[in-house]
Amino acid sequence: MLNTNESIKTKYLIDEKGHKTAVVINLKDYKSLLQFIEDLEDANDILKAEKEATKFTPYEKFRQRKRYL
């Protein structure tokens, strides 16, 4: 997973005028970035669900009900 203290080594593709047009990173960093984004999306989904929820069931009560199903 991506650590916020880590720096990703980047390389840039430059056009004829010297403008940066693309970024190149190694595959390990790319996969770490994808995982980081997925984790952020999951955290956002949890926050959204908590905000929109109208009723919560305590975990222990939920576990007891699942045993009988």
C-alpha cells in the first residue's frame, strides 16, 4: 500500500516545445496508487452509508441473528 511519506519516482514525457505531456511511473507504484484510490473509495462509501443510514444494529445482535438463519 502507498505510504504518504513515500515519494513516487516519476519520469515525464516531453513534447517538442518542452511541455510535460505524460507521466511514467513504475508498475509497483502504479499498483500502489490504484490500491490507495480503492481504499479511499471504500472509506467514502462507508462514510456515505453512515450518513444515510436510518437504523443501526449492534454487531453482537447482528451475529446472534445470523446464527439462527
